[in-house]
Amino acid sequence: LEFNGEPDHVHLLIEHSPATSVSQLAAQVKGVTSRVLRKEFGLQGMHLWNPSYFAVSAGGASIETLREYIKSQDTPD
């Protein structure tokens, strides 16, 4: 797992079971992170995620290349 976030989107590198669809995975990530953030920061009643998502398959690229790409993304000042 690799993660980098910005105010309006996140980059995630996740290896998951082929039995789990990408839409199921996105829903699980959004659900878990919403619960954690609401509990941690008291963000009751706020929508934390847009209902849509964008997913890309990274076949052919090495895991290390993908990790470096995510780490190299600009972070907010």
C-alpha cells in the first residue's frame, strides 16, 4: 500500500484480491476512512468523499516505480 493525498484527491497503490471488484474496494476504502476521520476529528454530517472514483490498472510497471510516482506527487504547502 502506498498513499499520498491532496485536498481534492488521493493516490493509492493497492494490491487486492481479484474476487473484490474495484467498485467494492473503493466503497470499502471510502467507508472505513470516513468513519475514522469522523471519529478522529469530529466531522459529523460532512460528506468526505465524492460518490465517484477513478481507478487505473498498472500492469507492466514495477511496484517500486509506482511507489516512487506516488511519493513524488506534489503535497500541499
